[in-house]
Amino acid sequence: MTEKIDIKVLRNPVFPVIIISKAKLYSSRNPKSLALRLLSAQPLDGEDSVQIIDNTGEEFCYYQERQCIIFTINNIWTKKRIIDLFNESANAKEVNVKYPAASLSNKKLSKIISDICVLIEYSNKQGTTDN
């Protein structure tokens, strides 16, 4: 029997998204997967929400106690910041992979985020039990 997950979204993120959890990064390609990931995601130390970066670089916050996702005004992630986030993550260290930061002007932000989501999915499938 499946349990219905009811998360309020004030504005939908553009998929795929990167979820920044305390232990590692997660990715999601649809709302159902996002809801499931958010159930186990933990905010970074000192934060009261889990950050989500959508395919346009816009940031959203998930507040667990309210079960809602809120768009963060004026917080657009840059290509370099997203690449640094992944390259410094536990995911990158687990599989010994870094996303190249060269020629950023030639790459679309959405392509970088999609590529990093693939790397996150790969790292989370490599023998981890919290996938």
C-alpha cells in the first residue's frame, strides 16, 4: 500500500533539480521523485530548510515542518557555484569524479545541471544504502 505524500508547492521548479541534503546531494526528474527524496533529506547544519536548485538555477526551499516548497527570491545559482557544489560534495568524492569547470561560457546552465544530476544519480547508485 502506498502512502500519499502531500507537499504544497507555491511555484513549481523546473526539472531536473538538485537537492542539497546534509549528507549528500540528490537529484530528481519529476515531482513524485522529489517528494520521496525530500522525506529523507536533512537540512544543512544551521539551516531550517532543504535547498533545491532547479534546471534554471533558481533556488527553492523545502520546509519539512510545513511540508511546503517555496521559491527563494533573488537567489539564482551560477554555473561555477553549481559545479563547485558538486565537486566538493560527498557524491563526487565517493565516485572520484569532478565536473569540469573549463569553458563555462560555452555551456548552458540547464546542460550543466542535467549533467550533474546524472553524476549524482550515478554516485547514489554506487553501493550506497540511503538511495
